[in-house]
Amino acid sequence: MGGSNDFDVNTILEAFNEVRSAEITDPSEGLRKRKKRQLRQKISDTATAMFLVHGFDQVTVAQIAEACEVSEQTLFNYFTTKESMLFDRSEPMIATVADAVRQPGSGSLFDAVVHAVTSEIHPARWDTLHDAEQLRFTRLFCEVVVNSPTLVAAQFADLQRFIDQVSIALAQRINAESIDPEVQLATFVIAGLVGVRVRSAFHHVKHATTFATLNKLIHSDFVKAAQIAEPSLAAFDDLRKNRHQIQAARATAPGKQPVKGRKSTA
């Protein structure tokens, strides 16, 4: 697909630069790290702007490299795939959720998940722009994704990475194995909440009249799903308290009967 007629790459990049200028950076960040971060952001922003204007499948890696004035190899030093240049928030989002659920802390697992998901999963990250601009960018972003089979497939790849990393974090939370059924179920519950929030954005953006309305609709859907998920996540939290009871029950399950005392053969 082509993009919106009144958008061009430079206009979108100017909007991105406005957003970046308002972001808070780490004052202790070293020069080398800052340059790497800035180049990575430049690649992602440039690629995203080109995708929004021309469509994902119509833009080549060579064209992105030329626009960023770097080699194709440099691009792949920062991004493993062309798709990840658009979905540049996937890895930070997964890491945020995994970190949030890894340690019990003072709050519940449910509260940790809700906070992590709502703080990381936005329909767009262009908060400094006007409401109408945010809605237009978000709508265009969603159109680009749904019109590219490659991007649709890439979302499923992100799901598997999410499951792998979050299941490990949940297992560490209760001192279990990531393959344990309780861990796997809780992981899928959390992944479901993420999916509801993302799919809600793609659904409602087509009809929302303002960006504020879009956010309210997404939040409403998320709350409904969270109410269903809360008992499961609360039950998982209880495993920390009752872990020894579960292990004892497994030890006496069929096929694992404890061996009673044997007579001495001496």
C-alpha cells in the first residue's frame, strides 16, 4: 500500500524528532552508548517513516541504509530483521514484563502485570503530538501492519519470544521450572492480556474519532480481560506460599508412591 497523500518521509521524521526531543535520557549514559542508541533510533525512525509512506513490502533494506547513510551490514548490527525496525519496541516490552513478574516484591503478580502492560503497550508513542496527529499516525501504522503478511507473521514470532522469556521469569518467581504447567498457563494468561490490548488498538483505530477516545476503548477492553485473568494470576501467586504442598502432592501421585521401609537383608 502507499501511505497517506499528505504525509511524506521528512514530515514524519520531523514529528518523530519532536517526540525524541521530549524524551528523558539517562544523564550517566556514556558517549559510546549514547551514539549507538541514537543510531539505532535513527534507523528505526527512518525505516518506520518510509514504511508509513510507501508500505512495508515496497521499501528495501538497501533504501533504508542509503537514507540513513550507513551500510546494510550496519543496519543488521542493530536489527536482526527488517520487521524489527518497525517493531522496535517489542524487545523492551518483553523485557519490561519479564522483569516485572520475576521478583515477588511487595505487590501482587496481577498488579505487576497490569502496570507493565499498560506502561509499555501503547497504540502509539507520540504523546507530544496533537490528538489528531496521534490518531492519524496510529491509524497509518496499523494499516501498514495489516496490509503486510510479513508483518502479521512477525507478530507471531514476537509472541514466541514473549512466552520463552516470561515463562523463565515466572519460574524464577516461584522457584520452579519454566515448563511446569502452572508456569505455562500463567504465561499464556499474561500473553493473552498483551494480545487483547494490541488487538483492541487495531480494531478500534478504524472507527475512533479522537486519540483520547481510542485510548479509552482500549483501556475498557483491557479491564474486561483483566477481570477474567485476575483469579488465575492470584492463584499463581499463592504457589509461592503453597509450593511445598504441591511438591508433596506430586510425590504421592500415581506412579510416584513413596517407598515404605524395607526389611534389612543383612
